Amino acid sequence: MNVSMLNVLLEFAPVPAEQPTYIGLGTTLMAPIAFGGPLAAGLLADALGYAAVFGSPRPRGDRARGHDRARARSALDRRAARRRPR
């Protein structure tokens, strides 16, 4: 649920006395989606793999360790470049 959803529901209510009803119905109708979305994504990840859900393969084994080392080296290089006098 995002921040503006409740404000939009308040705007949809025709009279102020019905605002609590609109808020209650709106949040109740969003509950199955908020519960089912992550559950469906988890089932999809189990069935089709990580790349199907997130769009890129997750590095595994030696590739993962090398990727982490390369990222750490590039971060150290950036820090060193900032410290060098110009």
C-alpha cells in the first residue's frame, strides 16, 4: 500500500460520513493482493527460477565470489581516486 492510496479513497467518498467506510473497504480489498503477491512471486521463483522473477541470473559459486571481489576493488579504487590530490 502506498501513501496516497488512503487520500484517494477519501476523495472518492461522496460525503465525509462515508469516508471510514471507503477506507475500510479499500484496505480490505487490498489485503488479498498484498498477501498473495509475494506468495505468488515465491512460487514462481521456485517453479521457474530466480531469473524469471527478477530478470537477471544470480551469480553462483566462484562467479559470485569473483563478482563480490570485483565490486569491492572498484569501491576501493573510487575511494583512492577521491583522496588523490589534483
